[in-house]
Amino acid sequence: MNESQTQKHLRILFFFLLANYILSLIIAYPYLSYGPTTEDLWAWLYAHVAFLSTFAILMMVLGLLLYPLTRFITSPIQLFTIPPVILFIFQVLLLIDVRIYEIFRYHINGLVINTITTEGAGDSVHLGRTTITILILILAGILILEWGCLWGLTRYFSRHSQRVSHHGLVKRVPLVLFLLVFIVVMTDKIIFAYANFYDKTNIIRYQKLFPLYLPLFADETIEKYLGWKKEKSPIEYRAKSSLLNYPLKEFRMEENLKPINMVWIAIDSWRFDMMNEEMTPHIKKFSEDSLVFENHYSGGNATRFGIYSLFYGMYGTYWHQILSERRSSVLIDVLQKMDYDFKIYSSTQLSYPEFRRTAFVNLPPDAIEDRLPGNGGDDRDPLIARRFTEFIKNHDRKKPFFSFMFLDAPHAPYRYPKEFARFQPVVDEISQLPPAKPEA
């Protein structure tokens, strides 16, 4: 294949992708109507910039996948088969995702794929004849558009190849568009990084609106190289423009309610059946005079979802939107209204999982101690116990308090004081790689 033929295929591919970019914006435009209602001009502008940026990035990824093919396509059959089929699949998936998000407010994920691929799913999911007919017509229309567009571009560049190759405007169009895309993408990412750094919920709550959106988190970089400091202030929650309906009703407190001190001790990755006289004799003894909830189920199979469900009383699927909107827990909100003091201790930094930006987002900085000295749970867990004891001794007994202690010793990498080892032998480090197969 000569060089001019390769260049012609590249031009065809570029303008074909450009046409598909416009088509994807038309198909995906309903996403913007599903987002938070807002009267904030900056939030509105960001949503539209992020909209353009997201699908520009997706189209560039498809372009990178198709680019190598331009050097190997030698026949019209290949040209009219591979690119249109790939872009057709993309547009169909986008169309399906728009509908899924409209109904369920999440994008195509493992649950959706499992529903489609599981045997017997057809017994529960009924589309109906009318829906199937309309869907077939839409798919046929997209397929005709794909092939028609590619055919038109191929015909045009074949007939006017010499004139196009010498036309300066046609040569400059790709460069100008790439520059515009670069500006749009960088604007999107910089705005999000700034908003995330300063907890601008009117911006960051859009991060789950578009499929495969890539937010830029640059807090450490901003602090280190720009020297910016976060301004700690209560997050303003606007129910009217929120994607959350939390809480369902305003919490009402009884009159003359006597406040009590509340202490939560969470032990990460601790097995429930290890509360016995052999493994945890003190906790076991304490439980004998306490309420023990044996039928409690976690809100998820990870730390963030388990702790989140304790504070919010909701399933872990709501976590990401709670985080995006920096929504505090109603429990903490009510305790703050009751003038509680707070003391939060953690062996791990509460920036991950992001409890500083969710349940504890409105607490004063001095209420949280999660950057303790030491190498792990073996050093920090005992330190938490000592610091809490000091807190109790020095606390004003006239004021109620809420304390949350997050201990980490049972969690990987399993660091705990050696005198508490109950089983022998014990390895110092556990490999996360699969064990080698024994020789035959």
C-alpha cells in the first residue's frame, strides 16, 4: 500500500470518528437532563464541558484502536466492515446505557451484564413486542448511518483526493480539532481537581453522571507544588439540587431528651466468631452484660461499605453519590445539633476509605486523629486505647460526647503485639501471589 492510500484512509477514519462523536453526543444528551437541577452557572458550564470531554476521550480511545488498521486495510470489504461494526457496537451500548441510567441511575455494570447473560433472565425481563420492534428500527437506523457515513466519506475523498491533499483547510482541521479537544479535556480535569480539593459539591456530584468518566484527583499535588491549603468549613447541602433523597424525612427529636455518651469501637476485618473466651476474653466478658446483635449483616463486603452502612443505615450502593456530594451522616448531624463533643481515632488514615469526606465531613479538624505515630495496628491500636482513656479523664462531664475508634490489627498486613499471638507458627509476611505448584 502506497503512502497516499494510507493517508486517505487516515482522513476517512478521522472524519468518520468525528461524525460518530457528534452522533454519540446526540444519543448521550439525555444524561444532562438526569443530572442535579441547578441554578449555578458554573456547575451548568462544568457539566457541559465534562459531557464534551468524556465522549471526546472515548472517541479518541476508539481511534487509537482503529488507527493501526489503516495500515493493513487493503480492500473495500475490510474498510466497510471493521470500523463501522466497532462504532455501531459503541453507539448501541451507549444507547442502552442511557436507558439504564434513566431508570436505575447507574451505568452498565456487573449486575446488568449478569442479568443479560444469566440463564432464565428472559423469564423476568420482558421487553414486549412494541419495544423490540422500535429497538430493531433504531439499531437498523444506526447501522445505516454508520455505513452511509463511511460510504459518503470514502466516495468524497476518492473523487477529490488530489484537491483535498493540497487544500490547506482540510489539513488544518484535524490539528485545530485536536487542540480544541485538548483544551476541553484539560478544562474539565482542572475544574474537577480544584472542586474536589475544596469540596465544591456543586461540581463533584457530576462525576457519576457520564459513563466511564475519569475524574482527576490531585489533592497531594496541589498541596505540595501549589502550596494551597484546604479551608475547613461545613459543607452546604442543597436538597433541591441533590441526586440524593436522604434522609427521607426530617429527623425529629423528643423534648427533654437526655443525651448519653456514645462510644463505637470498630475492629476492621475481625471475624464475628472470634468473640470467645480464648481469642478475645475481655470483649467476651463485656458482651455478657451487653446487647449482642447476632443477625447484623454488613452493607457490603469491604470496609467502606460496612462502616458506611453503620453510619447511614443504607446499602453500600449509595456510597459513591454520598461521597460525591460530601453528605454527612444524619446521626452526626443530629449529635452536632445536640452540642455533642466528638473524638474520632483511627489506626489508618480516614482519607481512604473517605470517611473524612462523608460521615465526618462537618467535624472540626481537631476532632479527628488518624495520623498516629507507629507502623501499624501493633503500635497504633494500643495508642488509641491510651489516648481515649486520656480523653475520658480530661473531658467535661457536663457535655455528652461521641467517640469512634477504628482499630486495624486484624486487617492485612496483620500487625499486632506479639504477645497476643494465639496460634503458632506465625509468618511475618503473607504473599499476595498464588503459591507455586509443587513439583511432580
